[in-house]
Amino acid sequence: MTVAPCRPTTLSSPALGSLTAGVPRKSSKEVREVVSDGGSGVRSRGERPPTRGAQGKGTATMKLMTMTQVTVDGVMQGNGGASDEDRRNGFVRGGWALGRGDNETHAFINQTYQRADAFLLGRRTYELFAGSWGSLTEQDVPGWEPVMRALNAQPKYVASTTLTDPAWSGTTVLPDDLATAIRGLKAEPGGELQVHGSGTLTRWLLENDLIDEMTLIVVPVILGQGARLFPETGPDLALDLVQSRVDSKGVTIQVFRPAGRPQYATA
């Protein structure tokens, strides 16, 4: 068993190819990637995200949460196997998450996907998901059926400037003002708006104070190369630990909530 699914042929973790290591702070225009109208359930550039129901007084709004698989030295790239995405920038140490998680970690990931009311994805992650979860059947992904059901049943929002004509039903193109669009989604009634993989997008969401909860699945390995979740230099952020567990194979699951700026020693 692997820590989490991405390409069902290898059952690796959620697509981690939507990131670039060490990138500077990006504007919403740089992060947003736009898709065009490509068929049933797909919305085009400039269209408002669909309203998911009238919000009544006292109705809970959606929480934006991220789930990311990383090594001890923070690498996201190539967790599940060999592909062009995994080999970017000369990376040759892919597949580091294969066989790492135990049954409890497997169950945790399935349960997380089942809680999703919608998914928010970067372009690379979206393309990896569409090419696997969007095209296979449950018989192709034994043990990961809840992930496939959730990804195919729930709305999917993509931040992309290059993706065109997506065919995966339920895909919505976010408008130019990405921050406003995401705040609008979060204001709708629901449980969780989930981000999986999508490292560049995750960093931008943190910088813009849009993440409510962040889950890190840490695999006990040091790679020494590869794209990392956080750049060498960037904004600082304090985190409150909400939940922590260690499985029988040494994989840790840590759930954090952003808690403003860290406190530093004074001279």
C-alpha cells in the first residue's frame, strides 16, 4: 500500500506535480490558470462559479483545507512513480512514498476525500487527476474507491492560465480575480473545499490568508533533491497543531491551523 493515491496504476499520492520549488510570491493572475468551455459540466473563463445552494442564517460555510505529502526535508515531487512530471528539473529519486503508509493512513486519506464538498486544484494536479481518477473505473483502484467517487461526484475548481478544453465533468473555471472567487466559494454553505497536491497554489493560498487547515503527511525519508512545498525564502507563519498521529510504518499525519505571524526573540 502507498501513502495516498494519485495515478491508480501505481497508487501513489495525490498529484504533487503542480508546484515549482523556490518560486517568488505570485499574483493571482500568475497563479490562476484558465480553462475554456469543453463540454458537459465545464465552465469557461470569466463565468462566475456556480452557486451551490442558498445560504441560510446560521449555516456553516466551507472550510478550505489542504493535504500534502512531503518527505522530512519537505520534498513533494515524484512521490509515487516515474512520469515526465516526476522527472522535472533532473529529478531522479521518485517513488519515495510507495509502500510507506499502513491501513490506518489509508483509511485516513479515504475519509478525508469523503468529507469534501468541492475540490480546488492547480493545473498540473488537475491534469494528473483527470487522466487517472477521471478516466478509470472503481475496479481499477481497489481500496481507493472513496477517492474516485468523491473526485468524480464533487465540483472541481481549477486555477490555470494554460489549460484548455477540459473534458472532466464537474470542472469549473475560476474567474480572473482568483482571491475573490475563492472567498466566494468559502462563503457558500458546506463542509470542506479541499486542495490536494498543488504546491504553487497552496503557497499562494497561505500568503493570501485563505487556508483554514493544513494537513501534512510526512514520509520518513530525506531525498536531498526535488521540488519542495515551501521555498528557501518566503513569508513566515505560525501554526497551531490540531491533530497528530504516527502510523506503524513511521508516517506522521499532522493537522495545523494558521495562527498569524511567529513570535521572535528580541535583542
